[in-house]
Amino acid sequence: MRALIADQFPQWAALPVRQVLPGGWDNRTFRLGDELSVRLPSSDGYLQQVEKEQRWLPVLAPLLPLQIPEPVARGVPSAGFPRPWSVYRWIDGEPVSADSAGNASSLAFGVARFMNALRRIDPIGGPAPGEHNFWRGAHPEVYASQVDDALAALGDTVDVEGARDVWRTTMRARSQRRVWFHGDIAPGNLLLREGELAAVIDFGTSGVGDPACDLAIAWSVFGGAARASFRTGLGAWWDDELWARGRGWAIWKALIVAAGSAGAHDPQAEAARARRAISEIIADHRATG
């Protein structure tokens, strides 16, 4: 890493470098001095995200109520690293804990406020769903085969009929909106300062399309009271059809994690959370339709 920085950005060659842990799946992140960070795509599947974030984050930032990553420089493929990469302004903050956020109604309301601001931004020219973001922003039917495979693998360890009923309702919810969405509203991408939501990071799966994918946190993290605050904060624009598609994204992710077909830093803990989420999604669906 030091050689890579020295080669392409010699003005920062003397700054200390240390890896940020735990790291994400899409990128390896390093702290560069006190004010900068470096993100290196972990595979070729994430290459398009570099250009997208460099292009669009400066457009989105002044229109949002929370801090988001600020690109400072873009590295090019070289002998030191074979892919394009980015240097960002470092954002101070503590990632939200998945285990402590469930009943945090103020956090849920803050996330809703951010999502509403994001979807109001002019979508013209923004990146449509595709390989760059693993089809976030499309209809969740793109992952129908993965849902079937996960249910077959899980067997009677989950409420298969309940999950299928959620999925059938998702398939009927066809109306879609075309707005900006984040694509991965999850605890690790929400940063707190002094206990308040202060920043949202990692826009690699962002784009313009159906924002239902951003609703998955309602069941994967938020409990009943926080979920109610989240929906209240979102308002009537996020209607029942959109909410049903959000349930579809949530059940897809929970099923593949529970079935072990998605990578996890702590497989047992994440599988347990996913099973709880499956039960929450099914119960909420039965209660509200």
C-alpha cells in the first residue's frame, strides 16, 4: 500500500497507513494519515463502482442531510494494484451495531429522513440497475431463483410457506418508482457521532430505480417500535406496494444468509440474525398484508 501511494500520490507518501477492520466485502479500506482513506476494490466485479462514486457522490452530497463519502483522488491500475481505486476524505464515526439498533427509534427516523432526501434528488442521468450494483433498484424478482434455492436448502428449519407467501405478495407488487437509492442501508454503513446518526457511507450499490431495496433494514435490524418510527418517517410516498417489494428484498437477503450462500464475517451470528429476520418479516406480513 505504501508503495502504491508513493507511486501515484507522492504528496501523501509519508503518511501512515493502516487497514480498517473489520473490512467490507466489496473493498479493502485503509486509513491514510488522519484525514484520508483508501478503498481498493476486492474483485473485478466492483470496478464500475469506482467511476460511479467518483462521478455522483459530489452531486449528491450537498443535497443530503448527512455526511457522505467525499472523493479526493482516483488511482489508476498499475503494477502495484491491477484495478482503479479511490482516495476519500476520512469520516469520523462509530458504525451502528446490528444488535443495539433494533429498538432505536431515533436512528430509524434519521435513516428515513436520509432516504427521503435521497429520493428527492433529480434522477436524470443517474445509473440504472445493473451489474455495477447487483441489480439493486430492479424488481426483487431478479433473485427469484436464489429464493427458491435457499428455501430448498433450509427445508423445515424455517416457515417455508410463510416465506413463500411473502414472496408471492412481492411478485404481485409491480408498480415501481425511479428515484435515487443507496442500495445497502445496513448498520455497518451508518455512522454515529455522539450517539446521533451523522453519516452514511459506501454508495457502491447506489443508483436510480425502485428504492424498495433500501427498506430491508425495517426487518433485518429494526424491531417493532423502531420499524413503526421508520415507516412514519418515510411518509405516505412509500406506499403499500413499495413496502411489499421492500419485504421481498428483506426476505431474499435473510434467506440466502440463513442458508449460508452469502459471505459473512461471523457466519453463526449472522445466520441467527437472518432467521430472526425471516420470522419478523413473515409476522409483519401476516399482520399488515
